Amino acid sequence: MKTRLRKPVLVLLFLTVIAPIVLYTDRLASFTSFSATDEFIQEPSTLSLNRDAIPLSLLPQELSAAKKESSGDVYLENLTRSVQQPDGERSRKTRQLTEVLSESKELGTIVSAQDDNPIRQLTQGLHGVDGSENGFESVENKENVKLKETKQEGQFIELPQKVGERGPAKTKSEKPNERVLVDSRVRYLKDQLIRGRLYLSLSATRTNVHFIRELRLRMKEVQRVLGDATKDADLPKSASDKLKAMEQTLAKGKQIQDDCTAVVKKLRAIIHSTEEQQRVHKKQALFLTHLTAKTVPKGLHCLPLRLSTEYYSLNSSAQQFSNQEKLEDPKLFHYALFSDNVLATAVVVNSTVSSAKDSSKHVFHIVTDRLNYAAMRMWFLANPPSKATIQVQNVEEFTWLNASYSPVLKQLASQNMIDYYFKTRRAEPDSNLKFRNPKYLSIMNHLRFYLPEIFPKLSKVLFLDDDIVVQKDLTGLWSLDLKGKVNGAVETCGESFHRFDRYLNFSNPIIAKNFDPRACGWAYGMNIFDLEEWKKQNITEVYHSWQNLNQGRQLWKLGTLPPGLITFWKRVYPLEKSWHVLGLGYNPSVSQREIERAAVIHYNGNLKPWLEIGIPKFRGYWNRFVDYEQAYMRDCNMSP
């Protein structure tokens, strides 16, 4: 009987006495494993804590009291004292602490190894990253941290005697909208140069030869360090040393010059002079931009000369285009292009044909001047655009277009108009330099008002400028119902400068009486014209009547858009905006998404893609339709 009971008693004794001791010592060992006897934790990444606020059951009342106790340095002596409890209470608190740490480790939340201070990690684990009110505030001290040993149950638990300076923790969550300046040091160095120039100009410091020599040396050093840097990352490693040296020199200047009034006056003079220089430079830059827009690059000058020479070497039969029977077929898709730029016209035709579903149904009517007539014909004879039909006409062969018929021709030939556009003497400045562009003297710019006369047998014509690129098939425009309107165009109401009062003189009673200054403008460049409605509404005579009223440029000054706004007043059918996107010749902010959705993109403005001043990020849309390997392009050394 005794032998039978002995084994169950031993098993029960093992379960009730020995197993708890083993379990207890194992857990205590896991608790003390993260502490060392001689040094603090070296690998914060090995300590796993829950990021959520899990309060420790280690006398929370005393922890909160420790938080409020000191306004300067935060000491954990209260925490140390709280550990020194009676044996039973101390054992219970220790077990609870180790259980929390074990649970945190099982969750697998790793404290970021980027934070060098494990005390900050621990306190952030207590109250959350955002520095909430429950628990300690996040603190950090990179100086030496004194450690204090507390003897407990034969083990040593290291606690920091001094954590560091108490203060609000700056975290990203406190200031989510805070902007980090990437050029703060660059700006400060530039500011130092301004202050240095100020001290060079003050009478009190100019007399100190030693200081002036030192200041000039420091300014040269700062200028070399700055170079072309636009952000702090561009600065060399020596920038900090040069900044400190310059600051010391400027401090000497401040001691020499103690007259604040003189400094203020000099700074005001510098600001005024800088603003005046900026105004002059802006005016010069605007003038040079307009001048560059009027010039012809060397390659574009060479190309028509080379083509003309080749054209006149051909026999008469080789100078003719094929498919000329399609020129007056109203069932086909007809385009009108009026240009003296061979390469730009080629891009319009190439891009349109590349985007067309059936190129054989497309007919291009190109009108150019006498100077570029042979070159234009030779280009398309040497580079036929797939199955499309080409017609090239000379504007000077339109004998019906003369000064007796067209008021604008009479005005353009007047001496007053020529003086206005070509005068070289300095006169009162115009508010807008583009008013002075001589291209407005060309009748090529006004041919768009004579479409029924140029194409008498056509019912619809799509007008295209030579600074556009076609990206999608345009045949859908011919099937649009314009609802009795003459002109189908994309409206440009999005910006204030595209409204009527920007183009017309509303101080004139004729304009003020007939038009709304806030009316929405529309864009030339891609317009579908119903020539049947044009003839019914006698649009050309409307245009002539307004041109006669504008003899002295009292109603408008600029080009063809103002008379277009007047002539087609209440006769414009608004197209979907994606048909025609403008601004690639002056606005670098046009979005790529908007460009990719567009059927036609327009480089309106001075920054044309064939000029060096063109906006680089938009030039690729134009260049992909230029064959730079073509023989004539290579002969003229033209490259992207």
C-alpha cells in the first residue's frame, strides 16, 4: 500500500514544489538576460516591445509621481525605490514585469534600431510614439548616462540614474505639415554674402584695412563653396567651416559698425538697387525671347535653300503630285495649312497621317509664300506622306486677294503700319512686345478669313496651325453637328487672360456696346469650319466691316485672334477640351496626363519646339515626327 502511494505523492510533490521553482527561475533569467552587470543594453534591436501603450504594473502611482517630480533632469530614483519592496511583493511585481516583456516579445514588435537611446525606446513603448499624457514623456540624452545597480533576489538590474533633459518630444505626428527646407544652408550662405557686401560699403568698416582684407577673403571662399548649388546636398564638406569663419568675420564687422541707422539706410539702398536691376533684366529677357522667336535657326534657313535647289533641277513631270483628282472631293477629309515653315508643316502632316485610320482619305491643302513654294513642294515630293494627297499653293497666285478687296491688305501696306512694326527709333514702350511682331504684317496670317474663297467646292475644312502635333485620329470632327454654327473650336475660359477684355479695347464704345468683356475666348490652331454656313452668314463681309472700323488700331492691336473673336461672335460651337490642348509654347506646367489625352497639342507662344528656347520636356512630342536621318536634314546639320 505504501509503495503504491509513494509514486503519486512524488509526482504531486514535483508538480507543486519543484516545477514552480524551475519555472520561476527560468522566467527570472529571461528578465535579467536583457541587462548586463557592467554596461547598459548595447543592441536596442534585440529588445521587443509593443508599440501600443501597455502599462507596466510596477506601481503606476509612483511612475506618474516621478514624471511630475522634476522640471529639469528626470531621475529614476523613485523607480529604483519602488523595486525595493518586501520579498513577496517584490517577487510578484517582478513576475508581472517579466510577463509583460515576454508578451511583447511574442507579438514580434521590434523597436527601431535607428534610435540610439534605449531609454527613449522604453518610454515610447510605455506611452506611445506620439508622446501622450499616460506615462513618461519621450526624452533623449546622447551624453554619458550614469547607471545604478539595484540588488534584488541575488540578481542585478541596471537602471539609469539620470535619463536626460526633460522636454517635449518632437515627433512627426506633432507637426504633420512641417516643411523641411533642403536649401537652408545655401540661403544662409547667400545671406552672408549680402551682409558682407554691406560691410564693404559702410564708411566705418572701409577704414579698417585688416578687416576689409579678411572680409574679401571670406567672401571669395563662400562664393567658391556656393558655386551653382541650389540645395544643401550640393554643397561640399567644407561648407560648414567656411560658414563659421564667415560668421566670425561678420561679427567683427558688427563690432566695428555700431550705427544701426547707417546700416538700415544702406540695406534699403541695396534692396532698391536690386529691384531695379531685376526689373531691367526681366525686360531684357522678355525682349530677347521675342527676338529669338522671330529669328530663323541656321538649319531652318539652310533646309529651304537646299530643297529649292533640288526642286528646280527636276523636270516638269517630276514636279507634280499624284492623286490630284481628290483635291475637290467633298467626301474626303480636307485640311488647310498656311505656313512658310517647311519643317513645321512636315510635322503637322506626318503626325496627322500617322494617327489616321485610313490615310488615303486625307487631303492636305498647303498655302505658302513665293520664297518657300519650291522648297515646300520638294519636301513632300521627296517624302510623300503615305497614301495622303498633298497640294501646295503659292499665296501670290490668288489674284482675287488684293487691297481693293481686302481691307487688311490695304492696312498692312500703309506706311503707318510698317513704321509701327519696324521702327528702330526708341519710342514710348508698348505694354506687350508681341504686338510688335512683324509676322502680323504677312497676309499668310489672315488667310483663315478667306477659306470659302480658297476652297470654293468644299463643304467642311479643318484648319491647322503649323505649330501643332496631332496625336489621335481627327476624322470624327467632320461628322460633328455644329448646330448651325460656323466655327467648331475649344474654348479657353480657364484663365482670365483668355477672355474678351484681354484682347479687345473695351474703353471704345463700339466694343463696349456689342460684346461682353467676360465672354469666353476660344483657340485658333485646330478649328473645324462649316463653309456652307460661312457663305450663308456672309462671315467674310463681317470680317471686312470690323477691319474697316479698326483703321487706327483703336479696337484691337494683336494679330488675328481679336478679329476672329469679333467675327465669329455667337457663331462658335464649343468642342470637347481633349480635342485641343494649348500652352506647350509658353506654359511648362501643362500636365503630362492632359497632353496624353489630347488629340492635338499646340505649341502656341514664343517657345517653339524647333527653337533652342523651346521647353525641353515638350520637345519630344514634336521630335518624334521629324526624320533627322533624312538626306536634306543631314546636309543642313540638323539634329534633335
